Amino acid sequence: MKTDYIYQSAFAKDVAKGLTAHPKHIPSRYFYDEYGDLLFQQIMKIPEYYLTRSEFSILETDREKILKPIVDLGQKFNLIELGVGDGFKSKLLLSYLYQQHIPFTYYPNDISSNVLDLLSETLKKEFPDLSFRLIAENYFEALKKNAWRNDQPSLMIFLGSNVGNYTENETKSLLDSISASLESGDQLLLGFDLKKDPAVILRAYNDEGGVTKAFNLNLLKRINRELGADFDLDAFRHWPVYDPVTGTCKSHLVSLKEQRVFVEQLGMEVSFEMAEPIFTEISQKYSVSDVSELVEKAGFEVIEVFMDDKRYFADMLCRK
Ligand code: AVJ
């Protein structure tokens, strides 16, 4: 007889589902616990991980042009940010608006309440008069609750190629939800990583220093700690792959032997065959026309596309 466990958390439920699926998988949103947040902040600084620096340079160079259409409406507006993280890049936009005394309310969202607490401290220090409200939810929940709905226009920003963490169908439904949460005339700034030399892409997910490997393995560490599992982290290999046909970069943890892992809180033993993978993350790469098509299907028109000098990364400004 099979025992039915009532799982405590969404994490427990998703891990139970993912480790009994074929192929096994763990959703990438679970990277971001306290240690994972720290590792991701390190990743953003490693030489191979060009994404953050590329987007930073776009926002630094073009922030005035990017913000002009919303500022030109001449009204107080909502600046809603999905997946803010440490806000390192967003602060370029915030500081521009703040210094020009342009009125807006900031709604930073992240799945990690840890990262939002840290952000809240730095916002109060750096922008003492800024009005902001934290939204600690996953994107879909945040969009559904729509806590920013009022009669002001909105600019929603979704930076860092966070949109790349989804399958094509999930991306479509995420963009539909974004569109549904906005009013006609509202704007969206969407940051995405561009297709480029596959060697450059693969190195970004397989850095020499092994930070990305630690980030990936942190999923198993988290299952060990939060769900009482006994994963041996040395028995799994970090294995990213990039397919230049589809533009999909995928990360895996591959079992280096036949092994069994016990997950106490799930009352579950998980067996791995030799070389069996756990699929952990998608980081989709796009062409500008791929993304134009996606946003247009979700009911947006493209206003302008901003790129860095190397054309590694793009921020697309759209209007609903
Ligand atoms: C935060 C989702 C944009 O996919 O590039 C970095 C996460 N994973 N290194 C990405 C990540 C491995 C990152 N995003």
C-alpha cells in the first residue's frame, strides 16, 4: 500500500513530484534560499557570467531613453519589478528617477523574502523618501494578486533574463499573465540574453571557479537540510549543455554512480541509475525577433530595443 503524505510545503511537494518523474527534475526557483542568494550574487560578479555586466551597461547608457515614455505621461506611476534580487541593476533606474524628483511608487517582487529584506534596508538608506512595497511571491502569484492595481499608469520591469528560466509554453503563459495584469498603455521592459557564440554561453554556466556548480548543487543541499535527505553532493556532476539550434541552455546534476537517497520528510527513497540526470534549470537564449514575436502574441507592441556594445544582451521596451 502506498502511504499518502500531506506535504508541509510547496517545496516538499515539488521535490516529491520532480524526483519521481522521468527524467527527474527540480524547479530552478528553489536555488534561491539564503545560501543560494549569496551564490547568485557571486555568480553575477564572475568573469564568465557576462549577463549582469552587459545589462548593467545597457541600463547605465540608456536609462534616460528607456524611462522617457513613462516619464512623458507626466503622471505619478507604478514601477513594478519582477524578480528584483539584490536590485543592483534596478537601482540605476531608481536613482535616475529619484534624482529627477519624478513621482512613482516602487513594487519590487522576488520569490526570496530573504533577498527582499536585504533590499528593503538598502533602499531606505540610499533613497530615504522612496515609497515602495515589497511583494514576496513567485511571479504567477504576484501577477494574480496584482497588489499595485490603482488608476496610475505602470511600467513593469523584468530584467536579468529571468524570463529565460521557463519552457516555451510557460514563457507564453507568463507573458500572458503579465499582459493581463497591465492596462492598455502600460509598459514592459523585458531583459533577455541573446543567442551568441555557444562557447561564451556555456562558459557562463560552467565557470572555472565552480561557483555555478555550487549553486546547482545547493538544490541537493537544501533538500538535505529542509527535507532531511542524505544526498552525497560529491556523487553528482554539474553538467550544463547548450543547444545552438533552440537557444536553450540546460543545467543538470548527473549521478556518478548507482545510488539510493532517502528523503525523510517525504517518506521516500529515491534511486538513481548510473549516469541518471536531474534536470535543474533552463536558461533560454533568444534572438530579438524571437522575443518580438512572443511579446506581440501577448498583446504588446515593441517600442524600442536596447543592446550593449557586444550585443550579448537586450532590454526590450514594449507597450500594451
Ligand atoms: C537569474 C535566471 C537569469 O539563468 O542565467 C545563473 C540564473 N543559473 N547561473 C540565468 C543562473 C546559473 C540566471 N537567472
